[in-house]
Amino acid sequence: MQQETAHRSVHLLPQRGDTRSVARTSLPGNPLAASAARRFVRAALADWTRLGTVTTRGTDRLADDAVLVVSELATNAVVHAGTGVEVLARLDPATGDDPAALVIEVSDRHPARAVRSDGPEPESTAPGEPEHGRGLQLVATLAAAWGITYRQGLKTVWARLPLDGFDGLGGAVPSPGGETARQRGERDAEILAPSPRRSVRDDREWVGRGALSFLAEASDLLAGQLDEDMVAALAGQLLVPRLADWCAVWLDGESGPAPRPARVWHADESAVDDLREALAGDPPRLPDEPRGTAVPVRVAWPPARAGSAVAFRLTVGARPLGTLLLGREAPPGVPDEAIALLEDFARRVGLAIGAARQYTRQATISRVLQRGLLPAQVASIPGVDSSLVYEPSDEGLAGGDFYDIFPAGSGGRWCFMLGDVQGSGPEAAVVTGLARPWLRLLAREGYQVAGVLDRLNGLLLDDALEAAEAAALMAAGPVVAGAAGTGSVVAHEGPQSRFLSLLYGELTPLPEGGVRCTLACAGHPLPLLLRPDGTVRPAASSQLLLGVVEDVAYESQTFELKPGDTLLCVTDGVTERRSGQRMFDDADGLAQALAGCTGLTARAVADRIRQAVHTFAEAPPDDDLALLVLQAR
């Protein structure tokens, strides 16, 4: 019995014509299936074009569309059905009202699972088969028709792509000697998402022809992972079932804890729990030397059957990171031709785990530092509405921008600051973490605005800060060294620059309303004052960066921020936001944007400026973005 649903009322039944215009491959249900399917379809199209089966003026566009469609369909099948998939590409000639088309079919063996789609629904839906979710909107957009065919134990999602721009389907020409593009596509699909069928002869042939491609693909996939557990999971999926029937990965603790099992993988998913129980406990004990070489081991798996296992120590440099264990059930034993390949693979897994740990350490250090950089909350100033936007360019990592609003002790004075430390990472974080509390301390000690900047400038040039920076670099150094595998601290030679741009001000509420504002700008984008009549002017004059020259005498400006006046303070992540060769503040772009905010609340002004900065360029901001709006009421 067959049930079929179709989009755009187009009825399609599988046609089995000339096998020269049909290509098929089988892929297991793992995350590599989509990549393998893309390569397979592109290779099939290249083969048909070369053979003259089809002649075209638009092969590249068709290939791009077909690759997108098969990627979506294969991903849906793997993620939502969880089984192996069959991929078919077929060229159909024009018949009746239907033009010539490329048909893509992806089948899985879990027909009870719904197909996920947020695109247009097929006109009819099989009973009990809800259509919802995401994934097929792109397919519906690119295809002239798409639908779902149900058979006993099999569900096929198909898409029909018109051959627009094609001259037509021609007769097949004899294939010249050598490997065709489609055969290369099938080979690449096997490397990326292999079939579980294996023999000793298969192993030797595959190692001889596919090892380099496998290692290149494995390196790309592993290098993109920033979590060591994900590296372990991906390693298992790359090895099983291509080179092993099962595998397990243990990861060593960084500070002495016992190794922990990170991943157990079996070609037969129903055997995973039993395998995990059989391998419970510590990994096989391996000799310290030589590292990374294959070591045959005895394990209690499979039960009551012959099998073999081999283990590899995962290392980076001379530092052990974990253990990789893989086993074969039939035929037992790993052929000599595969040992060198597996040793190389284990080294790459070790490098990927080391890189993931490096990233985790750096992120942890940055998060710890970040907690001391910015206030948990900013104070509310009487008679002033404030709004703050702060968006670090790298979420979770320490940035150079900082801000604060706080009361300056007795006398009804309130202080605000917006600063930017040169650079990023631990060096910038140390300066930021010291500058903000120093500013608070100096303000509460009674120093006026210009005096605060004078003393902060001296502190930035003081040897005490250099010692603090050295401590931060020592903390970050082993992380960098670990990635290089040297085991030593990376030396940072020469003095570290500690330039700091700062906008610092003091507000005093006035009895008649509004506030008296005194501020100074040291190498920072100038604050802008918006009057209720729409006029905009700079509210300070530019002075030298902090931390550059000793014995600088900074000056401040005082003015009244009357009810309805708005003061906008930003960092250079706003003014220097780029779109090609242009910057956001070119031709007074920031002042023009602020002039359009007349009559808006402080929060609305902040939102309007932030939106203008983001829409100025298509790419996301590559620098920290901070802006502070103060509006007198």
C-alpha cells in the first residue's frame, strides 16, 4: 500500500528509466550524512554533464540548488528519523506538461516519524502524519514540486528541480576510462559516512585510496569543536563503523581526578548500553612510552564471541589527555595497513582535545575577570533618567569597554564613567579591573573631575600596574603554551601598553530642576548634548589618552543639563563601526542620528542609536559597543 503527499498538486511516482541517469548511495544515520550527500549529488551532476547525458548552460546554479535540497532532506532524515538513509538523484525527461527535471529522493526507515517543515504544507497529508517544525521551507522554495511517499517500512521525501536553462537531455555517450565524477562522489560519501559492511580486503583497499581524504575531513571536523566531550563524540562517529565496530573514549582530569568515560559508541545502537556496562571503570592501563602508538588490549567484549581491541594514548606534546579504545568483532584484528592511519587519527584527536581545553581555560579566566570589570548594577541619579547599552564583541570573554554610575559620598554628587582600554583579553581586563575601582576611590576621596584624571594617569604609568599585568600574563601564559605543546610559559617581552580612553563626569542635582554636569574627555569620543529644539553640540573638548605621558594637567568643562536635555556618551565601537571604507561617525553621522531622537526618552534614544549602529553594516560589530544616555527631567 502506498500513500503519497505532494506540494503544488504535482503527482510524482518513481520512474526507473535509463540507469545511466540514476545515481544511488547509502549513508548511515550520523552527522556526516548531509556532507556526504552533498558531495554525492554534485559529483553525479558533474558526471552526467561530462558524459553528455545532459547539456546545460546553468549547471552551477542547478548544482547549488540540488546541494541545498539534498542537505536539508538528509539532515531531516538523520535528525528526526535517526536511521540510515538512501539518497537517489535522477534525471527525468520532459513528459506532457511536466518539463525535464532533476529529482532528489532521500529515504529513511522510520516511517512513523514526522517530516519536519515550516514551509508550505503539502495539499494532502497521510493519515496520522502531522506536518510541523522546520527544515523544508527551503526545499519548498527551490523545488517545482516536493512530497512524501510511504511504503512498507520506508518513507521517501522527494523534490523535483526544473532544468531551467538546460538545452535538454541528450543520449549517453561512452564513458572514457578512469574514475567518473559520480564514482568519486560515491567514494567521498563512503569516506564521510561509511557503510557498516567491512572485510579485510575492504580495509586494505580503503586505507590505500581513502586515508588522506579521511584524515583531511577528520581534521576539519575535529578542529571546529570547542568542547572536549564533543571531540570525543565526533571521534567515535568517525571511527565506527568505518574502522571499528565499537569504540570508547576516556578523558583524563586536568588536576588529578581519575579518568572519566566521555563516549561509548557501537555500530549497533542497541548494544551501546551493554558495551558501556562491560567497559565500566578505568580505561586499559597503557605504558607511558611510546605515546600515541597502538597497544593491543584484552576486553570482555563481545560476550561469547571472538573479537579484538586496540588502545591509543591521547596526548598533546608530552601531556596525556585521555585514552581511545576501539574494537573489532568480525573479522577480528586491525590490519597493519590501518594501524598507521589510526595512530595519526589519535594524534589529531589529542590535538583537538588540547585545543578545546585551551579554549575552556581561556573562557574561564575571562569570565572570572569579567565579573570584576563591570558593576552588578548602576545607581539611579535623582532628577536624571539613564539608559545603558553594553554589547561585548565576544560574548563571555573579557573586553576593554567599561562603565559605571555611582554616588560620590556626601554632598549629593553623582559620578559616571565610560572607558575603553587598548587591546583585549587578560591584559585589558587587568587595566579595566583596576581603573574602575580606582576612579570610585578617587571620587569618594573628594578629588574633582580633572584631579581624578590626573591621578589615574599617574597610576597607569606606575610600576604597580606593570606587576599586576605580569601576574595576569603568567595566568594566561600556560594556556597558550599548552596549545603549542611546549609545557612552558609564553614570554611577553617588552613593556605592555596601558593606554586608556575615558569619559568621566560628575553630576549635582539643582533645586530648580536639572543637574550641573562637570566632565572631562581623555582620548575618548566626545559626548554629544541634544537640546529639546533638536540642536546637537559636543559637550567636552578632546584631551590626551590616559597612560601615555606623565605630568599631564587635565581640564574639565561645566554646564547645566536642563530638563529635556540629553547627553549621549559612546565608545569607539559606535563611532568607528565600519561599512566598507566608511565609518559610522564620518560626516558627523552620530550627531545626525542623535538629532533624529528629539523628544524621545533616554531608553528610546539608546535603542535608536544602537539600532542605527547595527544597521549601518551587514556584518555584526567587531568591537565592543557601549553607550550611555543621561536625560535631565
